[in-house]
Amino acid sequence: MGFLFAKMILIISNPSDISTTRVIDWFKNDTKYKLINIINIEEGINQNISAVVCNNIVRINNYNVIWFRKLPMIFQNETNKNEITNYLKSEIIEYLKTLKLLCHFSKSTFIFGSALYEQEDILKFRSLLLAARNGIKIPNTLLSNDKKEIETFLSKGEGVITKSIKNPTFLYSKTGKYSVKMYTEKVKNRDVKTGNNFPNLLQELILKSYELRIFFINNSFFSSALFTVTPHINLMDSRNTRKNDMRIVPYILPKPFLKKLKILISQLGLNTGSIDVIVTPKNDYIFLEINPFGQYDFISAPCNYQLDKFIANQIEMEYEK
């Protein structure tokens, strides 16, 4: 069987991700690439991407580097009342997931990025458990909808916070004019309803000196410290803090802690992502979670990391091999 093979970069992303465009801007003029965002079924069938499996050899036609930057919008679109349409959509989604899986077995195609990460549905708890097994401290955590369990958990320590079990999202009004973003919030006793509650992910509230955001790609780590400059403002969730109230500075991780993080992401099978960590007044490092999509824009400029350029260089190094 013959193979079609050419040097080209395939980028799978989402039009809302500005960092994708900024990375592409750093590509050399003669670098060949294709950017796709599959919004619907029609776009899904118009993509020329093939994976050939023959005699235990996997070959991805036309592309020698694939950057899985963001989930295409077809993953986010609502289900349709038409069963055939829903089936075809699910097949395209599975097609992309299988492509990512086959890339791991291809010797001729290098992959960047953790979008379509196979373990994404359970990443939050899997990463917490593996972090603890590697000697990294984590918050006490409760997953429950039982009123008594929740009330008992609330009565301990400095307080309790709640966050999404999977990923937070935007909630839009019917007109699209208003939206609500889900953030990490402190839980109060009055928030607990009688009887069973909706399933909750609760964690102990840990007093912090500052928060760390650590972006990694392959074996390179870029760390930053986030802290507030206004005394009365608590950095509960950096996404919900005004830029004028927050400072972001470069940070050097202790070597023993960095070593543990490298082991953790290797066990998780990630090659890019962002890690959230709390540093306590006692200088303890508390692991919170990993975002496999690797948000990095808001730390790159303040820390002068030029991450868009770095990522572009990493991708082109593999492209030129």
C-alpha cells in the first residue's frame, strides 16, 4: 500500500483562541500549515485527513506535525433533535479522537497539545490522586450530594470552596446579551439544601500567600506567581480578579517540586498544559489541578516569556526534521 506523505503542520483549534493566531504569526514564511476548526458536519467531511494502519505501521497522510490546540466547536455545539445528525456529529468527534490516538503510534507524525486528551473526563481527580502518590500535597476533597457529608465537611478547617467537577462554562441568556461565568467560590452553610443536593466537588479552603500558574510544553516549564496588591481582596479565583488588583511575576520552582511535577505529567501522558498551585504562608506547595488546554496568554507578557514564539519554534523544529 502506498502512502501520501508531505511536510505540513496541521493545527486543530477554535476561532475564539487568539493564541493560535499569535503562534502562527511566528512561523517562517515558507512553513506550510493548515488550520482547521470543525464547526459542523459539513466542515467535518471537507477535511483531507487520513490515518492508514497497515502491517502494524501507522501513517498520518499529508502531515508530519499536528498541534491539537483547542477542542473544535463541534464538541461544544448543542445536540440536535435529529438522531441522524447527532450520530454523524458523534462520528466526527470520534474520528478526531481516534486520529489523536493513532498519532501516538505513528513514527512519522509528531503531536503537540493536549486537546482531545483521552483521560479528560476524569483528569481532575486522576491528577489529584497521582499528585498525592508522588508526594505532592493536595487539598482535602469531597465529591458528594449528601447533605450530612457536606455539612460535616463544611465544619472543618478554614472553610470550603466549590468548583466544577469537569470544566467551568459560560451560561448565556436567550438573547446572548448577558452571560455568567462559573468560578471557584466559597461555600456557606446556607448554600446547602435539605435532602440531597446536586453533586458537588468541594475542597478545603487553603490560606495562601500567592498562587502559581505553571505552563509546560514538552520538558520546558514557565512559572509565574499571582498575588493581589490590594490587602482586602482575596485571590479566590484569578479569572474573577480585576487586572489592576493582581500582579504576575516570573517564578523559579524549587527543584524537588519541579521533579515531582515532571513525573506527574509524564504519568498523565500530557505534553502541554497549565498547572495551578497554591503556596501557603508556611511555604507549602499545594497542587490544585491541570488544564490540558494550556492557557498561557495572561502570564506570557507580564513575565516576558514570549510563549507564542517559543511554541512556534518548538513546532517548526519538528516540522523541519
